[in-house]
Amino acid sequence: MPTKNYDSKLTLISFLKKDYSVADNRSVNRYMYEMSERIPSLLQGAERTTINPLARLGGGKSFAGNLLSFWLGNGAEYGCAHNFYFNVGVRAKVKITTVYDIREFGGTPIEAWAARQWLKSDYLIAISTQTADELVARGYPRERVFTVNIGINDEFLTTPLPKKKKNSKSWNVGCISSFEKNKNILPIVETIPAYNIYMGTKPMVFRFYGPGGTEEKAIRRAAESALLLQDPPIIFGGFVPQDRMVATYDSFDAFIFPSLYEGFGMPIIEAQARGIPVVILKRAKIPNEVRKFCFEAEDEKDMVGILMGLEAGELFDAERRRAQMDYARTFTWDRCARQTVGIYRKIMAKSPYKNTYQEWKHAQECYNER
């Protein structure tokens, strides 16, 4: 078999369809879109690049056809391949894969298989320090893991802040999240009625936005029970398209994010960039760099208690608001792209490493024997 003549070209492997809309605000898809748009303009000379858009995983024949075409075509001949979603097994000299979180290891058989493919990459880019630490704990070499935080969209930075609300009849508490079990929405909805007579100077209105999920029916039943008891209103606003996202955040007086596990936690940074106080659970696994300016509650009841303090104006002053805004606004897609290109250059300046899968496999066996 003839030896492949790899050159220094870089290929970026995206799982976005060609008709992808920026109205799709899921962080994984947005990451692939932003990196595909920004990275090529940062590369110079010999750092030639090609974008290989594959249909999203689960895209049926379109996905399989594009993947087969990619394997058989020139995309398999690049010196460095960066998989934006999972390792598709290209014949590249150096393979890099971005990892968002490690839940897939305990997911469906297909998800677990995809997670194992990450670990066959030569290098991994984790979107948070927490994800990086979790990958190392599973045996992947620390020196082959880079951390690059994802960004928030430009409109969170460029849209003028709203004027301070005057004479508002209610105090609006927002949450933007799916209704999956790990998002932990049901316990907070069940907790709200117990506090209906202690709601401070204004009635609290809890507004939940999201695309639905496995616990949606149970959450809505709990909300209906609360309304029958004449408790504070609980409103479900549905999916928020990207062009309405900033305005939705700006309608909140506070933001709650009761999720128990996040690889990053984009809504936290988005809310803080708009000057909104954020309450999370202390026991939640959320990266340190994301939870830095959050109010941390012991449990769901304490979360509501913190909201009462915020509504009374006791916990969130102008100095803290400015500090969290300045910090949150450092999480940009431009910084993410530039740091990623810096990693490419660092890796491609070295002699290519052999694939680390056997090394990882041995470490994983040791990990399982603990």
C-alpha cells in the first residue's frame, strides 16, 4: 500500500447542514457554526483550510452519504483534522476533537460508542476546565487536553442594556432550559407554591422557556397544581429563537438555573452579560469559571429564599453587577476561535504523535479497577 502524502492542510469537520440557521441557539450547533465562520479568516499562508460540512448525526441517508464521501475523498488526506462534534475516523496525521461534556459515556450504546471515539483522537479540546478534568480522570493524558471556553453571541455584547424598569407590577424570574431530568426543573416548580405568602414587595412571576423534554408533562402538571392553589404565576414561554434571546433575558429581574450537571452552562454567562443575577445550586457540577459570580443555593428552597433577598435589593448591588457583566463579556466567539487557532499552531509545530488510544485503553483499565 503506498504511503499517504499528507500536507500541512487543516480540515474542519462540522456536522451542520448547509441550510443551518443561526436561529438555532443550541450551544453545540452554534459552536460549529462560529468556528466554521471565524477560523478560516485567522489562518495564514500554508495553514490552508477546508470546511467539510456533514449532516448532523441522526441525519439518515444524508449523514451516511456525506460521511462515506468524506472518507473516500480528499478530506481524509489532511495533516490536521479538527472534529467539531465527534471523531469520524479520518486518516489524518493529527486528529483533534472537541468535547462538550462526558455524559455520553453513560448514555445510549450509540452515545457511548461516540464518546469512545473521542478518546481515539490525538488531542482533545474541552469547552471547560471541568470537562478537561473529567477526561483526565478517565485516563486521557493531561498533556493532550486543551481547554477553550465557548463564547456568547455578539448581540449579547452589542445590544444596548435596557433602561431600569419603573413601576413594574411584578418581579420576573426567568429560566431558559430544556425540560430534561438533569436540568432539575421539576423540583423548583414543586417548591414555588410553598413560598406564595412570603414573596416580598411584588408578586414573583416565574417564566420558563425551553424546547421541551422528557419531564415536560410532569413539570406542567406541577405548575397547574400550583395555579389551582392561587400561587405565584408560572408561565411557559416555549422555545426562544436566537433573534429574541437577548430581549427575553432583558425581561428578567433574576435568572435561575437549577441544572445538576453542565459541561459549560451557556445560559448563566448569557444572563450575567445582560446584568442579571443568577442563582444556581451549590451541589451542581458546573465549571468553576462559569459559576464564579453566581449565587449558590443549598437546595431548591434556599434558591427561592435567595430570590426573595434579590427582590428586596439586599444581595446585588451596582458594583457586583458591573463585575459580573465585565467578566461574562470576556466569553466571546472571537476569543474562542483565536485560542483554537493557537492550539492548531502549537500542535502542528511538533512532530505528530502516535494515536493515544492504546495508551488511554490501558489507563481506562486501571481506572475501572479502582
